[in-house]
Amino acid sequence: MSMTDPIADLFTRIRNACMAGRNKLDVPFSRLKEAVSRVLEREGYLREVRATDVEGMRRLRLYVKVDEDGHPVLRHLERMSKPGRRLYHDARTLPRVLRGLGTGIYSTPKGVLTDRECREQRVGGEYLGRVW
């Protein structure tokens, strides 16, 4: 079975793991998923991202970051650009997520970047999702 939107699948798996109280999850490997996961790790929403081999298949193992009460740090994760409706922004029109408290994730010619990094580097791209 082919998957039409692997980023939406990644976001759904992360949301489900957070709601179920899991501290780690495995997702099928792709370079784009790894890049998005690394951005989430860099921004402090995931504790660790590892590329592993599980039963002969390449997987990403993601560790969910929790606060001192044991609740996931990630509260909201939403896919913005979809296969049926792609959203693109240039460097001047990047929207702010929660007035700068959240993080926008963009696929740019310079790799997968946050909205803040896109503004600093003056580059735009496809609006993959937003998180807070």
C-alpha cells in the first residue's frame, strides 16, 4: 500500500504516542521525516531522534520529551501543506505561530528549517506544519 502523505503520517504517529503516554515510537525511515524530526528535536519537542534497523528495515526511533509532571512537552502538531493544497511562503510573508511562541516547519532549498531560521536566512518554502 502506498502512502500519499508521509509527513501527515509522521505527525499523526507523534500525536498518538503523546496521547497514549508513550515515551518512544518507531516510524518508517525517510530523509524528509528524519529532517523534520531533527527540527522537532532541535526546538525541544522531542528528546532524541535515532535512525535504527529494526527487523531488517530502516526505522526512525523518536523519543518524546516530557516535563517534570510526566506530560509531553508537545501540545499541538498540525500539518499545514497537504497533497491536495500546497502552501508556500516567501521570506517576507512567513506567518508567526502563536505570535512567535510556536514553531513553523518549512521545507526550503536550504533544507528543513523553522520559521525563525527562514527569516534569518531570508528564504521561503513549503509550509509543512506548525507545532506548539
